Amino acid sequence: MNTIQYYEDLPDRLTTAQLQDEFAAVLAADPSREASSIAAALFELSERQWNSCELASEGLRRDVAKMVLRVWNDQDLDCAECLLGVISRLGLADVLGHLREKDASSFSASVRTALKEAIEEFGATVDDPYSGMKK
């Protein structure tokens, strides 16, 4: 996995092949050692995926969803905000549902608030990141 600066400096638009390669590198990282870096990199890559105006493949979405749940930190607002951005940009409704079902009393107050606001904002269309853009 590259540095966060590397992912931030990527062009806004990447080809499908480039995105797959970049996601693969991040998904191969060790979540027990690089959780916050993985969250930030996934956020940057999900932004590029969203910019493609194409829904990511089911396989990629499934793999990213697994990683999001592995690196989620109930106490880290920066990490949570990155991952909530990933959820919205890739349409990971199952992940949001899983987080909604967790015992929120274990979350820091700021993470609990961020999750509550995200649930309200995403509503029933979280599975379609382009829902507000359709004519």
C-alpha cells in the first residue's frame, strides 16, 4: 500500500483497471497495523470510483465492505468519517446496516453522532451512490 499522500494526489478520474489495481493494493494491506491509513486510502479511491459514474463491481464492493468492517473503529472519528464516505460512494448498504445494528453505547459520542447523521443523510438510497443525480 502506498502513502496517503499518494492516494490524495491521484487524478480525479482513473480507468477501471487502474482503480482495480489501486483497490487491490489497499485491500492487501494489514488492517491490524494500518487501519487508519487503509480507511483514508479507501476514501480517496472510493471518491475516484464515484467520479467514474459507474457502480463498482459486486466483487470489489464485497471486498471493500469486508475491509471497512475490519478497520472500523468505534472511537476514531476521522476513521469513521472516511469509512462513512466509502459506504456512501460505493453504495455499501449492508455495511451501513451492520453498523446500525451495533451497540452504539460502545461508540464515542462523536462517532455515534457521525453515524446517526450519515444514516439520516443516506436514507433508503445508500445502495445507489448516484440516486440524487438521476433525471
